[in-house]
Amino acid sequence: MSIDKNTVKKVAGLARLRLADAEMEKYAGQLNNIMGFVEQLNEVNTDNVEPLPSPVDMPLPLRRDAVTDGGDPDTVLSNAPEAVEGFYVVPKVVE
């Protein structure tokens, strides 16, 4: 796949970027290099390779999934600018 100036202009418009003509030529060349590398990767035989959930083979630490009250609501609410009856008071955002 070859990326030309018109494709760069379209992508720049979608990304809301303003590019000069000289920049479009430069980015077209860079994007063509990237696409060439992706095409190289597509040639790699991965038939007998199992997919990895992560590149690091490390188990995640697990914790018990339990509902709690947060431990100490008075301490949590002490950080609030205003609290009423155990709840944060926030400004109205929808009329």
C-alpha cells in the first residue's frame, strides 16, 4: 500500500492538523516506511505461536472480591468541601 499526499491530507484533516505541502511530502514518506515495516511483519509465520495476554509472563496479584463500606467514611468525608448526611455535596451539572 502506498500513501500519497492526498491520503496524508485526508488523515491530517481527520486529526484536525494543518500541514504545509512540504510537510505532507515528508509525512507521506514516513508513513510509507511504517507501512513497509507492517507488511514485513505480515510475512512472519505465526502458525504455531500461541497468543499472549501480555508480553510479560507474570501472574497478576489477586485479592478477594468483597463489598466493603470503604473502611472509614468519616475520614473520607473529612476531605470533602461540603458533606450532608454522610454524602458529598456537589454542584448541580444538569438543568
